[in-house]
Amino acid sequence: MHVLHVTHQYRPAVGGAERYITDLSEELARRGHQVDVFTSRSTDYRSWRNELPAYELLDGVNVYRFDSLPRTRLVWQLISYGYYHYWRTGSPLYEPLIFFGNGPICPGMLGAILRRAPQYDLVHINNLHYAHAWIAYRAARWRGLPVVITPHVHAEQRETHDVRYMQRILRGCVAVFADTQAEQQYLSERGWNPEIVLGGVGMRLNRFPVLDKAACRVRFGLPENAFVVLFLGRKTEYKGIDLCLEALVALRQQQRNIYLLAVGPESEFSQSLWSHYAGMDGLVVRGSVSDEERLAALAACDVLALPSTGEAFGIVYLEAWAYRKPVIGARIASVSSLVRDGVNGILVEPRQVPPLVEALRFLAQNPERAQAMGQAGRARLERRYTVERIADVVEATCVRVLRRQRTLKDGMR
């Protein structure tokens, strides 16, 4: 196959959707398929700043990057205005504001797809709600190419799918890859596409080397005998960093050996928190870190706590399982499809601190159960969520789609 993947961002940009499309592209190229990627030159969706080269050959994948219009404060205001009035009125007049505000707006991408379409067998769109999805979908349809999509729908976040033009994309694709059973069911119930295939996000286990836990703790200034809770992700409100901080305060009133290691890019929300929590005992904060430091943080912790209410999948839970760590997630549809409560982690009610405190206290007081949960998570990862396993699903579906398309064309002759 000669496949074109179109995505908002690509390696070295960081994020679950970026990791998914990078690993998938490289695995398909390794299997002998010709894979091109069209994407933006950005590593930061908040600004769409153009900073990466226009072309790179990365592990067998041709990566073509296009200039995008900047996402300024005014653009953010436009998208907020657009969503508010669209959901209030349902008027399509506000859809262009949502499209433009989401970005990345890459004019060169549209022309490139139209020109080069005859080279490709199929277009795969990664991520539904950014503007590249509509650009790629319309261009591919104009040129008669079949389109598949991995939308990464967040059921609890309307902005990721609840706009008419986004739903037109889902209806017009020949297949949709769902990250979880919950997403598959959500999309099926709405009748947006008859062929919704359960895929997911995969990991390469060889990227998680054995690390010495004590040495990793020294790296972050953590005591060897402490119970360490790791928050790993962008420090936004919906990810639950504020809940983890409140839980730390409550737990340290009774157990002084509990620490919170908070790792990930800062946001305006987290910056506002540090004025209250800065210098607090038991709190270690790191911002954006290297891959090496991220792995060290995973090895150093006893449990990953990410009570996020806005996940399409939650790749960080897999990363924790790679190091046999139990996880704590919010009881939302996508996370509940991944985390088995009491088996490989604990699910807590969204946006509530007391259940999070109780879950952390239970794991701190029951290290054998915590270890068993971490082992169960590792087993689930190895069985279901490897890059090879996910690529098998995508590859087989694309082959089936192309075979069906050829049959239809032959029948029309």
C-alpha cells in the first residue's frame, strides 16, 4: 500500500495522538508499505508555531510539514465564541469560526493532497477535531480517494466531535478506528458510520528499559522509603493536577512519607496553583522533560495518579504498566474501558478528592495489592496494547477497504 497519513502534529511533537500516528507510520513502513505523512511544522497546538523542517525522512517515513497560520489570543477568542453560539443555536454560521480557531490552517496542505492524490491508495486522518481533518477529507474526496480516520473522540468533551462538519467526516469515511470499546459503542450508538473498528494505541516495550528505582528517586530528590505518587501529563484542570495536590495535603496530615512527583508541561491553570502550593513539603515539580526523565519518573513512582476527565484513551496508563505500576484514573467511559477497577488499577469518581485520597491510602497501606495490580497492567499491555497488535488491525482494515473498493469499481465496468 501507499498510504498518506494526515495529522495535526508528528514526532517530535509530544502527545498521545502524536505518539499513535508516529508508531503506526513507522511500523507500516517497516512492513514494506510506503508511508507519507502530511502535518504542520508545529510542536505546540496552543500556538501552531512553525518551527520544524519542511521535510524529513524519519525511520522510513516521508514527513512533509506545512506552514500553518498562528493561533493567537484573538483566534482563541474566536473559537470560544464559535463553540458557545454554535451549541446555543445550532447555526452552521458559526462552524467556520470553530474550524479556523481549531487550526492548524495549512493552505499548502490542501494543494499538496490535490496534486499528489494519484500516488496514494488511501488517506488516513489522525485526530478529528483539528482543522487538518476537514482539509484532508475534502481533498481526498475531491480526488476520489478512500478515507479512514482515527478520531480519538473524547466522549465527555463535546468540542472533539459535536460539530456538524466533524460528523460529516465520520459519516463519509469508509472506516473509523476507535481507541476503546467505550468509544466504539459511543460512535455506533450515534450511527455516524457503519464500520467502526476497535483499534487502540500501542507501545513498543523495548523503549522501556529496566531502571534502578532507588537511583531514579535520587534523581528527583525523593526519599528511598517514601510512597511516591506520580502525576504525568499536561498540568491542565481537566487532567486533575489540582485534585492530586489536594489529596497530597490530606494524606500528609497522617502519613509524612507520601510524596507527589508532578511532571509535565505547565499551563496557566497550574501556574496559578503554584502560588498556593509552592514550597510544600512532599511536592516535587518538573515541567516538560526529556524521554529519559519521563521514564525515570515512571520507574521512581509507586503509583500513577491521573484522574483526567478528558481522555480518548490515556497512553500514560500504558507507560505506567510498562514499569508494572498500578494506576488511578477517573471513572469516565474511555478510561473505564482500559483500566479494570481493582485489577490493574483503581477508578475514582470524576472531580472528587475523597475517593482519590482513599485509593492512594489503600495502595500505600497494601503494597502487595499495588504490586499485583501493576503486574496485571503489564500483562494486559503485552496482550493487547503493543504497536504490532494495533498495526495488525489498521493494516488488515485498510487492505479490506481497498479490496472492497476495487470490487465495486470492477462491478461498475
